Amino acid sequence: MSGKDFTQISRRSVLKGATAVGALGVLAPAWLRAGAAHAAGMDGEVITGSHWGVFYAKVDGGTWTEIRPWEGDPAPSHQLPGIMDSVMSPSRIKYPMVRRAFLEGGAGASPETRGAGDFVRVSWDEALDLVASELKRVSETYGPTGIFGGSYGWKSSGKLHNCQNLMRRMMNLGLNGAFVNASGDYSTAASQIIMPHVMGTLEVYEQQTVWPVVVENTDVLVFWAADPVRTNQIAWTVADHDNYPYLQAFKDTGKKVIVIDPWRNETAQFFDAEWVPIRPHTDVALMLGIAHTLYEEDLHDSDFLDEYTSGFEDFLPYLTGESDGTPKTAEWASEICEVPADQIRDLARLFQSNRTMLSSGWSIQRQHHGEQSHWMLVTLASMLGQIGLPGGGFGLSYHYANGGAPSANSIVLPGIGDGGGAVEGAAWMTDAGAASIPVSRVVEMILNPGKDFNFNGKTQKFPDVKMAYWVGGNPFSHHQDRNQMVEAWQKLETVVVHDFQWTATARFADIVLPATSAYERNDIENVGDYSARAIVAMKKVIDPMFEARNDFDIFADICERLGARDAFTEGKDEMAWIKGFYDAAAEQAPARGIEVPAFDAFWEAGILEFEIPEENRQFVRYGDFRDDPLLEPLGTPTGLIEIYSKNIEKMGYDDCPPHPTWMEPVERLGGEGAKYPFHVDTAHPSSRLHSQLCGTKLRETYAISGREPCMINPVDAEAKGIVDGDIVRIFNDRGQILAGAMVTDAIRPNVIRVAEGGWYDPAPGGEIGALDTYGDVNNLTVGIGTSSLAQGNCGHTALADIEKYEGDAPAPDVFSAPAEG
Amino acid sequence: MSGELNSTHGPAARLRGWVSALWGLVFSLIPVLPATADPVFLAEPAPLLATVDTRSVTIAELGIAAAVETLASDGAYRQVAVTGWARPGAERVLFAWPGKQVIVARLPRAQTGRLVPVARETDPDTGTDWVEMRLEGWVAEAALRPSRTPIWEAAWALFATSCTACHERRVPENYTANQWRSYLKVMGPRTGLPEESQALILAFLQRHASDTIHIEEARP
């Protein structure tokens, strides 16, 4: 079965409510049975949770043998079997390992051998001594900005074993907070900075007008670069999947669904939606064309604009072309975005004459000048005048973590803190450089210490970082321009990584510590980022494999070497912390008018569910603002939607003007001087969470000729002499990857799609410019920031060329451990 | 960064941070405040009463960290004056500064007649009109502190613990006072903290925001 077939069939069956029962790991591989340390007496079935949802794990003879979804999950993810396999995969990190040159030559020795896979096994004591002495050495030698502790990534769910917090807790308590932190994220960096100027709030992580209201009231549902059927499989806490029944309910109404995306994504296929195969990177132009039509045909809601927005009159001369000589007509837009002008005008009329919800994903802000995309979307929604009406307006989180699922009346778990309450504010570090950088600037920081950078109205200096400590993330997947990153990493003296699998990030480290997976320890977590409809006991499934240890215990031991063990642990063990979180949450129950069991009874039951009040099924985002904009002002300077921002005007950034603007990106399809003929669509994978689960047998369900799939239109494939299943090389000036061709008309011509999150597998390892034999698409993307305003990543900005690969394709070897690992 | 914040987070304060659990005790030991011309500050949301009488009409709900001027004292209650800025048409909410949504007082609709306008201003950036209003009434001594320092100590401890469980600690002055109000509307309930604790964190963040920190620093 090809990846394409698997994807389509499995997503359909998920939506029909079929369950995902693990079949991949029924028989544990021989190497595992021989080497793993398993405890007897744990047999049976336990409940636990993950980013993919709540599930039961069955253990037989000390080995995890089966996984089945919780019966309360309305649409279990087909990825569940991959979770089980990840724990027992050949890519497990078994022992503490140190890069040979580092061990023999000391910090900074032969940095070019990072990534070459030459590791030496050491004891835990040796490893921890080494880590503690490096933390002290770098801190004493280079001062408070020598260590980067801004670890970022999708660490496993759980309120206690939050490895990123635990790491910062170690650095706050053991090193007096002497580390450089990071702010923002790779998902929504541009939007979470621009939206507060426009709407006064983050938007991207906030409750949407709830689905029951949308099903009831929305006539036209637009998914603008959003694919909720695919992306709602996962959540930051534990996924509830509550959106899926509502997606089905909306489909059952037969109302109009429009998907604007360069490929006919899974949501388009699910709804059999009208597909608008826009040219990538041109969404702002299309929005402007629609906006111009609304204005030209007097279809815009001037009452709404007067009452609830500020600065439309300053934007209008740009829209009409009065200020720059270019009216943003449907024809103008069509030239750029390749949507026919008549269709653009039809969209304007359709949106205006119906209750329309403009639901947008985040990809269109994860690109050069990405700040403009959602600003223009809000401007368009303001011209339609339906913000705050049931089922109208816009939404930036319907595709994420089941946004729009009604919220329960629940108690909320606290979690382990980063220990920063005990250290002074960060401002004391500013002489040596910024104490916190926008997260995606990490490579730029390492390569340019002392250089000024702009960020949201401030100018700061990049600190001179010598050591990176990374936990709970795989930056050698999520960061852009891989070869620039390899170069930057060679400048570091010391790199420490905790993980449970040999990701590329672990391979590019000096000291690698084997952490437990989330299924080898106890924890606790909320279920449903938005619904919060349960609390799950994340019970340990099996004992830690090989020499894996919990991050909590690793950092406690490091803190002991730094003289801060007691402050770190507060004298509590795993279960004491978990019980403490539960008890703190339980104290909220009386105020919410609910009763909850005592901890022991909860833990025994494994899950505690909450009721969803009727009023929460009626929530309309910005309903209160629409009712009374004076008493419920937005968090903007005017209290209104800011179509023109004086605050941004004052920043004076060339690359982020004070009203939404079509800005040519550094490269795009159809752009002037475009050097390569294909846009590379780097959308999220269907069968992974970013790079998580790439190192599992799940990969066999979608890989093509052993590589990450590359969707290509039949017309392009024919022109390039590529047929389905071919190994292809995709390349540009930044890098080159191999992939497996999937020829399909589900993607528009001139665009190829390689999902992000494929494990980076350079041959030879560690060499700048090496051929990636599996297909990490971030070899091809640009490493620049979105603009001076947000400095987000541009993971969707990439042009490249593709060819049938005629050479001898090396087999990927990133999915097993390095030689001595 | 303000002297006030440094004194909150500086090395000396770090020691005090370890005993933050004792703040409740510290509060209970605070002596009766002398009635002077210096402003005093709300440590918790408290009703502003028309008279010293438990059955008195509530004129307004005063916000955490709001500054009030002492007019008279009567045992457990103090007569105070509070001023804040309102949008014409929205006099039920008084803010600390024009255009900055740092709430000083909220009034029931029926009580807005007690407001006395003392100044007017048009915010040059937004073109919005603002009226400074003065309001007098009685507030419980127990809700007042002679400085904001203990209020910020308590707020910092909560913020640093509760607001790092799901994401990295945000820098207060990276956001505006108005943005903080909107963020806390969404993020506050996710902490599971009681509403008063959420309001305390909000007051701290809003008064250490990018567009207020310098005003607070200049405060006498």
C-alpha cells in the first residue's frame, strides 16, 4: 500500500470511528528481548496519555504488546501503534554516550566530527560529572550568556516530566539563572506577535467560536491553508479529538466548504470541498483582491468598520492604489496568486452574502513577511463585518488541538515550575547580550554574537553562546536551513542532549543522555487543550529500557553536583509531585460546583471526566466585544481592531509596514528572479507529530522506496521523467535531499510537497552540504526571520528543483543506533 | 528596570523569596497605617463603600495595586479618594492612565453619578477622548499597604510558578498593558488559580509592561 493510499483510507476510517489497535509491535524484535531490562510483575493493562490521545497499554511478560484507544476518544489517531513502536525501536538510546573526540580532546575538540556517529559509551556517573563540570566551566568562563537553555520542541505530555522546565529549573536553581532563554515558538511566531497589535491578543492559542455554533450558523466554511482533519490528531496536553464529530456534523449539513491550499488536503478530501489551488506564498494578494472587490462593489460593512475597527481609512488608499499607483484589483491579485479574477470576485460576493467563517491555519504566517497574512485576514473579516456574530468572522485555531471544541467545567492541573521565582529578573544580563531571543533565531545567534537584532520594537544584541543544552526537541528537524545549522553547531564548544531516540539532534551532540519515554514513568495531564474535559493518570507502562533514566532524576543528580539538589526536588519523589498537582487542582472543585475524588481513588480509576455546560456550547468569540466595545475593549491601544497600527508605524520597519501589505518574499513561485522552478510545500505530516514517530515502523506505511514521500503533479512528473515510486533528488543552493516520488493530481503543478519532520540523514554525517538520504525538507528552506517585527521562522519559504535520482542511493541509516550506541 | 522591581528580584530579595510562604504571616503583622498624604495601595480587590457600615452601598470595586489618597481614618476603615481615566460612555471602568487598560475601579451603573471629572485628555496616538474621574469612599484598612513592594513580591512568586507550567516564562515588558489584559483573560483560567490570584498577576504584569514600566519608575 502506498503512503497515499494508507493516508486516505486510514483518515476516512478514523472519521467513521474505527479504532486503531496496535498490530506493529505484537512481537518484540529479538534484539530487544535480549538486551532490555524488564521488570516482572507489571503485566496487565494500564491507561496513559500522549499528544495523540488517551490509550490503554497492555504488557505481557514485561513487554508492551498492545495499544488500544480510550473508549472516550471519538476519533483515535491512526498513529497510536507508532507510539508503542517508538519505545521499542532500534533507534533507542541505550546508554550515556560521549562523542569520541570530545571525550579524548575536551570541549570543542574536532567539532566537524559532530554528526559523524563516533560515540563512546560511558557510565552515568562519568556522564553526569562531565555535564556538571561543563555547565560550571562555561558559566564561569563566559558569564551568564554562555549557555543556551531555550530548548524548544514537542516534549512529551505530562505535568511533572516536563523536561524543558526541568532543565531550566536546574539552570535557575543550580546556575543562578545564568542561561539564555528563548521566546515564542516555531508554530505561530509571526502571528503571536502581530495579532496582539491588531486584536490585542494571541489569537492562535485561544478558544474559537465553538463548533456547535459553527455547525448551526455558518453557511460558508473556509479553510484557508488549514487542514484540521490531519492536524487535530495531536494536542499539546493530551488530544481529545472532540472536533471530529463536529467536522462530520458540518459535512452532514451539506453546507459549502472551501479549501484554499496548494494541495487538495485531507480536509478538502473529507468534505469533498471546493478546492482553490492557490500559488503558494501569495495568500495576502488573494485576500487583497477579495477586499478590493468588496470595496469596489460597495459590499463592505462600513458600519462595522466604523464601530469596531481603527485605521481602515489609512489602509484604503493602499487598497485602491491611490497611495502606490497599484489598485489591488481581482485582476492584480490573479496575476500573483493564479486564482482567476472572476473566481476572486465570486469569493468576495459569496463571503459577503453568507455567514462566513474564515478559518486559517498557520502555514501562511510561517513564511517570509508572514506577519501580513493574518493581519490581512482580519482586515478582510472586518470588511465582511461578521466578527462576533455566531458562526462568522475568522478563527486561527480550528485546526490546532481541537480548537472550537466546547470547554468543560473542569479543574486545572498546575505543573512543575522552572524555578525562576528564586532568581532575579533577566535584565541584569543585557550587557552581555539578550537574555532571551526569539526562538527561531538560535542559529543566527550562534553565528553572529554581538550583532544587533530587531524584535517587536526593541533592538538587542545576540549573546555569545558556547554551549547548548537541548531536551524535549529535535531542532535538527524543526529548524530551517539545515546546512547553516550544521555550520553553527560547529562553533559550539559543548552540546548536551537528552532524548530516548537517536534523532539527528542527538547525533550532533557531544554528550547524549538516554531519557525515559513518557511510557516508562508516571505522570498526570489534562485531556483536551480547549475542552479540558478530563484529567488522565499517565501510568507507567513498562520499566525504563536499558539505562534510560527520568529527566527529573538526571537533573536532580546534576543539581546535586551544583549544590542544589534539595531546592530542585523540594524533597519530593515522582508520586508526591503528581499527587501535589492533583490535590492543588482538586482545591478548585468547590468553586466550580463539582466534586472530585481523592487522589488515590482518581489514580486507581485512571481518568476523571468533566461535564460540558450548555453555555460553553454557545460560546461566540468576540461576542462580548461586539455587544459593548467600550466596556469590553480589545487589548490594542484603541481598544478596537487595528487595521492600521501606530505602534508598528513607530517601529519604522521596512519589512513590516503599519498596515497589511503585499510584500514580495525573498523567493517565491512566479517571483522576479526565481532561481528554481518548484515551490516546496513543507506541510505537516499525516502520520507523525513533526519528527516524532519518524523512527518507528509507522514509517513503513508511508515511505516510498524507503524515503520521505514527495508529492508531485503528473504534468511535472512527466516533464521530469519521474514515475511513481522513483527516488528523486530535490535541491537548491542551500541543500539536497532524496525522497520517494508520489505522482498525484492532489497537488497543483509547480508545487512539490515533502512533509516536515523527516529525520535528517546526511551522508556523510556531519558534512556541510551532504546529501540527506531520507528527506528532511528543512535542508531546502530559508533560515531568515519573517521580519524585524516577529523574527519567526520561514519554514514554508523554499524554491527548489527536482530530478530523478540516477545515482546509487545509500540506504537511510538514521533509524538505528550509531555503531557503538 | 525599576528600582522597585530590582528590589523585588535582587539578591536580597532572593533570600526573601525562599520564605515567600510566610507572606501571609507578614501581611497579618503589618501595623495600622498612618494617615498621611502619601498614597497607599490595594493589596487585593476591595469594595469602596459609601459609609463605614457593613450594610453600606458599594460605590466601586477597587483593583489590585490601585493607589488611593487618604482623607480620613476610622478604625478598621479609611476614607480615600481614587482617581482614574474613563472613556466617555464607559464611565463604569476607570483605568490608571488614558488608553491603558489597567483597572483602578469598576462601578455599578447606578453609582457613576458619584464620579467627579477633574481633567480631560485626547490620546494623540489613538485620537480617543479620556476623562479623569475622582471618587471618594471608604475602604477596609486590611486591604491597604504602604507600598506596592509586598504586593509585587506575592505576584512574582505566583507568576514565576504558575505561568511557567505550560510555556517558558514571558518577559513582562515585552508586552503592553492592554495586551496583558487580553492574555490573562485567556491564560488566567488555564492556571486554575482563584480569580483574585489571577488579578494579582495581571496587575503586576500590566504595571511592568513595555508602556507602563517607565511611568511606574518615575512614580515618586
